Amino acid sequence: MTIYNFSAGPAVLPKEVLQQAQAEMLDWQGSGMSVMEMSHRGREFMGIAAKAEADLRELLGIPGNYKVLFLQGGASMQFAMVPMNLLRGKASADYLNTGEWSKKAISEAKKFGAVNVVASGADKNFSYVPDFSTWQFDKDAAYLHITPNETIGGVEFDWLPDVSVPIVADMSSNILSRPIDVSRYGVIYAGAQKNIGPAGLTIAIVREDLLGHVADGTPTMLDYKTHADNESMYNTPPTYGIYIAGLVFQMLKEKGGIAAMEKTNIAKAKLLYAAIDGSGGFYQCPVAHANRSRMNVPFTLKDAALDGAFLKEADARGLLQLKGHRSVGGMRASIYNAMPLEGVQALASFMGEFARANA
């Protein structure tokens, strides 16, 4: 039986990447060492890290005036690092609130300055992105923070507001899933455990002019410039996570890059949303059509009493990790880059059978 893992993170990794890592586990390319055993300052690993950065730059078209940082601490650490580094003497920052991860970023930023929430989807239980015409900006804000894809609520948007301050984006759950114009952002950050690699690695892409302006008292490790000046080697980085991420980047290039992945992601999302919308109300997605995520698809059953049976039968089919986040309930299928189209086809087929048997 083929297993399809729909976990929101740590999430499924490409099979071919896992197979290559398996083959190289004890001896990386004749070095006699596993990557996990290598010095992060040794020739072998420095080459691995440099290749990973070069491939990521190529995939995303990252301009030369941006630093790529391989960090730790997850996106949650970035919630603090962003205001520490980007307030730059100003008292406030603008934040868009589109769900659970936005709320956490806002809560952390309030420890370092005033937060102006430009707009919020809370009035409709975070099921949509407020129209830009309703956003209320602080003219003195240092930056604007957005979460383009909310992993828990399944709300996504692909447009950027035209603002004069740096835009900071938490792209943990949709980076590498669609083309973006990096030059329009000040900072992009992402935990790796959804679309990049294993948990423990965090990537930050920072425009160079935003470096070196940290608030007084900022710990050395929380200063972007510390990591930029030391090529992410100020301390021991998450070496194995960088190695796996590098394999993922190579695989994406071989498969046609981000544009090719977007086509597949669109096809997967259309298939799954069609299964929901075509169920005659047996399944429902709470997210506004215009803001439905391609990466995280939440849905509920018309009769919540059937949730347990749905999950049990799904598990028996090899369709795993479909239970929704504890804060919202229901179901959630995360269909990141590494989820093959066949996995979504199998889920859609099961959903149809379950609906017919229990309608």
C-alpha cells in the first residue's frame, strides 16, 4: 500500500531526495563521512552549503543585493528577529492579521514596539483576506509584515500592496510553490519543514540595506548582520537540514523550477477543491474562494460525528495526517510540492466514496 502523508509540518519530503540521502548516509561522495559528521567549516560541507545557496538563488531569482541566511529557531524566532532588526529606531510597525500565525507574529512584535494592525480577517473567523482598500496604515511604520499563506486556516493571497516601507513575509508554508518577485520584499523568511526540508532549518532572505540597524541590547545571535557577515557560519548551523534542502533545490531545478511546480500545485488544488465543492454539501471549505490556499486545504464534514470514521478509514487507505489543527478542528490536507498528484487523486477518490456511503 502506498502511503500519502498530508501532514502540515514536518511534512512529506520528495521520495527521490530521501533515497539519495539514504544512499549517502554513511559516505557522502567518497568522503568517508556522513554529512552529519562533517565540520561545518570543512571543505566538504562548505561546498554543500554554497551549492544550496546558489541553487536557491537561481530558483527564486534572488537579486545580488540580498543575503541568504541559513538559521535556526523556526519562523517563531523570526517573529522576534524581525522587529529587533527592522524597527531601525522607529516606534511602530504595520501588520496584516490573516490568522493564527499572523497573530503570533503580532503578539511577539508588541514586545519591541507598537503594532498597527492594518486589517484583520477576525470578523469572519479568518476565512478571507481583507480588501486592500480597507487597510489602515501607520504613516510612521518601519515595515509591513504579512503572512501570504496561513497554514492552519488555509488562507492564501498572491498579490502585494504598493507601499513605501519594506515588506516582510512569513512564507513558511508556500515558499517555492509559485514564482515571486523577491525584489519587492525587504525580508522573506520560512521554516523549512513544509516545502524545503526537515525541521530545524530556517531560511531568511534579507535585503542588504536592512542589515546593521538592530535595537540596542539585541543578542548577537539575533542580529541578521551577524549571520550575513559570517555566511551563516557564526555558530554551527543545522548542517543536515541544509544538505537536505540542497537536495530539494536540485530536484526542483531538474523538474523545471518554480514555474513547473506551480502548474502541478494548481492541478492538485483544483482536484481537491472540486472533490469538496462537488460533494453536494457533504464536505465544506470555510475559506473564501478567492483566498483558498494551494498548500493547505481545510474542510469539514457536514456531520462532525463522522469525523472519527473518516480519519480511521483514511488511515486504512494510507491517507495519513488529515486531522485538522486542534484550534479549528475538521480536516486539513497539506499538499506541498512534495505531495504527488497521485496522492491528491487517491484522497479525492476516497472522499467521494466516503460521501456516497455516508450521505
